[in-house]
Amino acid sequence: MEKRRHQRITVDSLFADVSDGRGFFSGTVTDLSRFGLCMTDLPAKLDHTSQRLSIVISGHGRNFKMLVKPCWVKTATGRKCVGVEIMNTPWAWTEFVIEFEPQPVDVWGDTTA
């Protein structure tokens, strides 16, 4: 069972530049929500045990600089996939994510009296 408060949204063409305080690394954002995201294709050298990571998310003509807290990590063949929680989510990020959220279904729209 997933413990997510907000649904994850699959995205394309979104990139992450990540700093663990010792180095800078690049990866790809595969899904996101208002308060978290999943980054893939990160080098194994990234210190995911750091209490916080500094990231810059870029794509779709926008850039977002945020501090994130690693929640989980998967390692395979020298690369990492890291799920993070955004600390102090900026309002501009929330507006950006809302653009990708599916429109609510109007269950009463087709009802006749």
C-alpha cells in the first residue's frame, strides 16, 4: 500500500541537477507530485544518505531550485534511482505540477433530472 498523499504524475523532458554537498550530478525526473519526485539515471557516487540534497529541476521552459530529503533509493548497474520529499515546497512548483495533473471528472455533468 502506498503512503502518498498526492498522486505521482509521469513526465517527460524534465531534468535534475543534484548536489549532495560534495559533488554535482545529473539525472532525469520520471515522475513528480506537489511534494516529491523520483529522479533516475543518477551516478552511484551520489551520497543518498545525506540529510538533504540541493536540486535544480529544469525543463518545459522552467527552472526550480529546491532542497529535498531522500526517502528511498534503488541501485542498479552503477546508477541510482532516488525518491525525494521536497522541503518547503515553493508555490511556483505547485503551480507547475498542477499543469500536469489530470482534470477532475465531472460525475454529475451527464446526469439529468
